[in-house]
Amino acid sequence: MSVVVQKFGGSSVENTEKLFNICKYITKEYDNNNKVVVIVSAQGKTTDNLIKEAKEINKDIDKRELDVLISVGEQITIAKLAMCLKKLGYASISLTGWQIPIRTNDVYGNADILAINLDRVIRELNKNKIVIVAGFQGITEENDITTLGRGGSDTTAVAIAAVLKADKCEIYKDVDGVYNIDPKTNEKAFKYDYISYDEMLNLSNNGAKVLHNKSVKLAKEFNIPIHIKSLYDENANGTYIH
């Protein structure tokens, strides 16, 4: 039996149809007798819309209160995905960053993870449940809600995979892997089958949006292989980062 961590981004969970679509990837691993932890982002443009609404109140946004506001996006997704899986007959449970808890510093809007206690996650896995975790968020020692910066759900996934010593950490994207340049704008772009942590960090630091740079640093530190997989082509090999 293996432990599998899967992460799905905003575009892959933006409506009910897409939520049910990702269930096939989740249940495939579960049906193969694996323990599955799923990390998700907010649906579609939810975070952007919440930030816009906050700026309509006050352009000088209080960062603590903004984190409280935008963290609800992921909370909505985890609840809906749990409902979808239960509809399909699979035992599942949703957990927020503070229910776990994922402890961070108090740098609101761009917090760093300090510690994760996965006792609750492990208990739920041992009850044969699929555990769905809200990405992008944590909680300080003072129990204030924090967020990890844009793309922070990637970091949540890698951090949980590291603590669980997961056998696989799969990050699903609407592209079929990591390219040297944007394939949407340059036909000469080529896809990596394998890429090192340092090469991926270089791409991330130079604007590539495939992975949050904090997640790559964590993966390198704890030697967690990451598999970037396509949402739309189950036969695509994707890219392994190691």
C-alpha cells in the first residue's frame, strides 16, 4: 500500500463538472488500494475576485484580514469535492489548514510553513477515507489564519508529502508537463521528461508558472520527487522533477 498526494489547481476545480472529472484520478489511486491525500486550490478566479472586493472597501488592505477573506476559497473547494466523492460512494473528509494544523509564521500573504501535525490526517487515512486538504493556508501560533502566497497550494502538497513520506506527489496541470519556454507562444518549446530541482527553480524564478518556487525548494530539501501530470491526457508522461 502506498501513500499518494495529489494536487489540483483552480482551473481544474472551477465548476461541478470539473470537480467530478478530477474524481476519476483520485478514485483510481484509491481503488488501487492506496491511501490518498488531495490538496486543492480555490475555484477558478475566486481568489482574484475576493481581492478585488476587498480593494473596493479599502485600497490599503489590512493583510491579516485579507488572509481571513481569501482563505475561504479553498474551504469552498474542499467541501464541494468531498460531496462529489461521497456522491460517488467514496468515504472522504475535508480539512482546512487550521484543522490539521499547518503552522506558519505571521507573514500575512506570504507565510512560510514552520511545522505540520498530520495526526488527524493519518487517523482519517486509517479509516480508509480520502482526505481533502485546503491548500494555500495555515495558522500561526496565535491561531491567526495565514496564506502562503500565490501558488501556495503546490507548497502545501509538497510539505504534506514530505511529512507523510509519501510514495508519490502528483501535481495536475492543464499542460502536459514542464517546458523550457511557454509552448502557447513559441512552437519551438520542448518538454522535459525529467528535470532537476535546481533547473525547475531557475525556471520558476524566471517567471514559469508551472510550480510555486517555495514548493520546489521544499521538494529539494526533503528529496520529494514531483510528477507534473496532465489533466486532459491520461497517457501523457508529464514531467518528473527530482
